[in-house]
Amino acid sequence: MDYRFSSLKNFVVKEAPLQGTKMQRINTEALEMILDGANPCDSDGEDINLKVDSDSELSQSSSDEETALQPKKRARLGTDVTETAKDGTVWHEEQVGTGPHFTPPSPYNADGEPTAEARRSITSRLQSFLCFITLDMLGIIQDCTVQHAKETDVDWFMGLSELMAFISITIMRGIIRRHPQRAQTDKFAAISNIWGLFVTNCITSYIPGRHITIDEQLFPSKTRCCFLQYSKPGKFGIKFWVACDLKTKYVCNILPYLGKDPTRPRGERVSESVVMRLMEPFLDKGRNVTTDNFFTSLSLAKQLLSRNTTILGTVNKIPQEIPLSTRQMHRNEFTTQVFSTTGATLTVYAPKRKKTVYVLSSMHSMIQTQDTAKKKPNTITLYNTTKCGVAVMDQMVREYTVRAGTWRWPVAVFYNMIDMAALNAHVLYQLCTGRQEKRVDFLLELARELAQTHVQVALAVCH
């Protein structure tokens, strides 16, 4: 039913027809209670609309139930309106441009840079690449390859220079076009040693800047393995969780998705576990992490805030920690609603009448809107700027990928490792030498340097 009151003395009651139910009579006492709660000053000269759910019973008992379920509405401007979500989180509705009830931690102000050890050791493209695919890692690959080959040919051998030449060929190709006991507990056993060394090298060779982006990467592959992921029709492969530096797109940390993790504590969300593991080497410095609605939650924001790290990300309107009043579908275009709770703010922005965006932030002490037609809040603007780190990185590695058809998943993972190592090496080479070089030129020279030793040995044998 729709009740419209033009003043306190004169009012008209308009009843909309109810579908599937009989017309309900309005209780006089309930109507007087509604009148007592309406303030004509709130209307700015316009009618005040008070809406009642057409499917609800207006008896005294059902009215009490609705009062308990429905979120509290703001009666007038300037009052402190609070709302309790289903999980017990207390939200304070804030005016746009006013500060919330918390102070965010001091931000990390430096840009990303190589570590001191990386600066001392990198003077060439090859040295930059060997920061990630080290000689020790190549030695392990060489030993495993020779051992496997000798099962069919006892005289087979491959030198280290030949292995480097093979990697050179895979890089050029991108430009131009087992352990049975361990496998029972470690699905990644066939390559976990090499992978662990690669990730450690990525972490220890670079200090990321203030903003880190976390998202998933799906490496296309048709290999046979138990953790192959299917995302969309025609799209499947091996999934990785990736943390990237926003400015340089450097791969700071990466985890493979292997299905259910038996080591994850019971009751802990997968998304929270992934973010905390990826961010562990970079916590306690005042950095910010940007995530999408798969990862973002209020409980994760509190965990990160306890480690002097903030979060900025979209959230789904379904979780119990979100105020019920934010779930309304129809909003006026370009309107903003702000809520705050302990350590976080929630921005509800409507870019279209039937579309609403929810952004949770623990780094913004004040939510302000732009002086433009769309009136975008500063949380939405910053999220749009910082959300694409992993997506851009994935686009860059695919442009000159070394990936080739294979039915063996360790080989597919190794290809992805080479792609990321080459991207990180390009970032370090430019920062350590001060030279700006196109990525395709860097890859061509890196391939030549990798193959140089083998070519010199082959020429010496021929002569």
C-alpha cells in the first residue's frame, strides 16, 4: 500500500491493489503511529512516501515481526543512524564528506624497487633472468631430465648450456609465434621443488610499492591433471592465485590452486587464506591490497588491519556482514550511500538505476564524491585504478608466451614459470640499469644471451 501525506492535517490514503490477497483494513492506531513518526520538514515541500510490503499482514503480531526484521530507516538528517547486519556487525550511516569512526594506518609511500642484492648482481639481461630461474634450479632440471632419459638410453646426456639453449628457443618461439610417494600428499610434487625456489626468488628480488593487486590467473592448458579448472565454455587450464605490484606488474607472489587444501584450518574461508598467504611477506608496512568480490570481506579487512595493511575491494551484497538496507535494487542514478564500522567503510554507489556497486575500504578515512555528472566516490575511483594489476600482467605474458601444446602438466607449469620470470627480469633490468627497453627487444637479447654459451661450445667442437 502507498500512503501519501501532503501535510499533518490533510492527507490522502491511496491503496494499490494486492495480488493474491484480500484488501486489508488499516488499523487507526497504527496509522496514528505512522503520522507521529513523519516530519513535514523532511519532505522539502514534497510528498513523503511511506511504503508497506503488500504481501505482509498488518495485524499487531505480524507488525511486530516486521519491525524486528526490517533495518532501521533514517528519520531526519543529522541523526546518528546505526544498523546491525545479520552477523552482528554494527554499521553507522555516514554523510558523504564526513569522517568515519576510525583512523586508517599510515600508508606505505615508496614505489616498488629491486632489493639491494638484486641491484648489486644485475648488469645484464641474463643476470636479471637468472635471479628467478637460477643455476641451481637449472641444475635440478638437468639432473631430473638426464635421469629420466637414461631409462631408455643409458648414453644420453644434456649439458647445462644445452638446457639454457632450449629455454632460449622457447622464448624465441614466443616472440615468433615423477615422485609416486610424495604425489599421494603433494599434488604438485613433480615440480614443487623448482616452483618453491622460483617463488622465493620473486619475493626476495623486489620490494613492492604501496598498492598490490590480488586476483586469479588461468593458464590455458589441456594437460591431464586432477586440478585442471573449467571457468567458462571453451576456457580451462591450471589456476594460480597471483599478487602483483600495481605500478610495474611485477609478480610478487604466486600460489597454484590444487583443490581442497587439507592444511587450511577448519572454518577459514579459502579467499581469506589465499590473501593472507600471498601478502604474508609484505605485511606490517602500511601497504594496501586490492581484491574483487571473491576475496573481499569484513573479516579479512580486520585481519589485514591487525597487520598494518589495508584493503580496497568490491563485495557481494549477499554476505551477512552487509547492512540489509543496502540490498534495495532500485536507486536513483549516481547516488552514494556510506556506512562505517570499526576499521572499515562501505560505499554503495549506483552507476545506473538497476545496478549497484559495493566497495569495502579500510584505507579511506573520508568518502567524497567527484564534482562531475556521475558523482563517483573516491573509493570507486581508486578501485578502478588499482584493480587491473593481475589482469594486465596476464595480458603481457600471453603476448609473447612460450606456451606450447603438451599433455604433461609439469611442462605447462614450467612454461608459465618462464613467462613470469621473463616479465620480472624485464622489470628488474630496467630498474637496476636505468635503461628503458621495449619488452620484445629485451626478450630477443635475453634469448641470444641464453644460447650464447651453447653456440660457442658447438662452434669450438666444429673447428
